[in-house]
Amino acid sequence: MTGHATPPELPPGLLEEYLAGMRPVLVALVGLAERLAAARNDLAALEALRRETHKIHGSAGSFGFMEVSRLAAGMEATVKDWISWPGDPEVDRGSLTRWFVARLAEMLGLEVPRPAPPGPRPPPRAGVPPRPSQATTRPPPSPPLQRAGGPKVTPAPPPPPRATPKAEPPARSPAAAPSPPPAAVPTAPPTPPAPAAPAGAVPEIVFVEDDAALAELLAYGLSTRGYRFVAYRNGREALKELLALDVRGTHPLLLLDVDLPALDGYSILGALERARPGTYRVVFTTVHGTEEEQLRGLEAGALDYLVKPISLRVALEKIKRWVGR
């Protein structure tokens, strides 16, 4: 959705006023992303990010940007978990925040602001030798971490003093997944994530999600963790592919949206249980988090239930336990 997709009942000039107000918000978010890239446990930056995502979640829908609102809701839930678990290892917070800013700007039809350059260093006082530069006092970076069976994961370096080439977007699923997010603000390029399930490989995870914002957030997180995955937006297409997929004795995890158009998640699970019982381990995702809905899903044969808006940190932690790595 872009800035031109707006409800006709908005008074003239109101949309332009909203977009003008979002430009300084993007500038602030870029600054928070750089702070989190330098110090992932910066609680002041995390609290500021939570407040900004909460405001975007609450206001964007009123101006016709429903996908922006849903994206911000997922990011807000994720940031809340970051605050609750400041020392918990997970997706690099600076990189994910940069991606969020870039995707947010694209949805709004705005440019991504550049990070503010470092201010000039004051001249040394007379008789006081200049302090050594940061480059000579910074400890050497830690060696890259290697996860068995996955790509190298390098800790995110502190933000550089000047712009470097733009980061590459995360890899995308070969199925009907959303378009890859645009390049983030100029910064040091992160380690390329593992590709989605290559041709001929059995995916570890399949997710069926018609919400483009949530689908992109999940695809980003799965890519950074090195999972093989396939994504679908359409329930009928997903069922056709799932019935035909050669899983080679494995049991892929299926994240299945309950509220799909045309063919809902319960119907897909029922068809799979009749034709290929026990082939997939199903976890439902939905905005309906009532006790009755969750019991209905579990009684239908689901492994578990994820309630939207979904925190990426929580989703990835549960996926790690379900998949086993």
C-alpha cells in the first residue's frame, strides 16, 4: 500500500499532513536503529522504539495504511519482548529495526532518511594531549559464530563513522511470498541470511499467511536464522502444494493462518488429515485468541496456537523448539 491508497472520506490535505509528520518519525527510528546496532541492550532506545511502534500501530489504519498498522503491531510486540528479555540472544536488533524502517518508508511512499553523521570533535585543550581515536582503543571484534548446518552469523558491528554500501535484503521464499524489503539505510552489510528452501530441498517450515506485513516479518526472521522455508498467501494454492510435497519422511512445521480467504485454516488441516495424516505438524495463527478458539484448534489436531500480533522473538523461540534447532 502506498500513500495514494487512502480512504476517500479523508478531508483534503489530511493525508499529506500525516505523511509530513511521519518524516521526522522515520528520522527518529533511524537513530534508534543505529543505537541498537551499537548496543543491543540500550533500554532507553528500546523504550523509545516501543512508544513509536505503538503510535504507528494506533494511527496508521485511520489514514488507510492497514498493512503499516499490522507491521507496527508485530514490531511493537517484538520490542516488548526485547525489553522483557534484554540479555536474550536472538535476531540482531539493529538490523531488524533498520529493515522495519525501510519497509515502513516503502509502505508510506517516503524516502529512508540517512543516519546522522557523527558531530565534529572539539579541539584539544592547550597542554592536554589528544585522546587516541576510537579505532585504536576499540577491542578487536569477536570471531564469526558458526551454527552447525547453517550459515555463518557475524555479530553486528558498531555503526561506522561514514556511509558504506547498502545492506542486502533478506532472501525470499520461492513461493507466493511478498516482495523482498528494500535496502536499509546505508550501513555495514550484514551477513547474508540462508536462502529459503532451494529447489528440490524439503522445507523445514511452511507458512500460509495472507497478511503481507506479518508474512514479511516471519520471512525475515526465518531467513536470519537459516531455516529452509516456503510461504504461501493463498489457502487453495497452499493445500494443492502441501498435498503434493514429497517430505521424504520428515514432518515439516506448518504455520497455518486460521482466517484465510476462500479456504480457511481449519479446512486445510482437515483435508491434510484425511489425505496425509501426520505428515505436517500444524500450528495455527490467528487474531482470535479466546480460550474457545485455542481449544478448537488443539482439538482439531494442531500442535499449538500463536495469537496475533505475533512477537518475532517469541515466534522464533517457539519455532526453534518445534523444529529442534
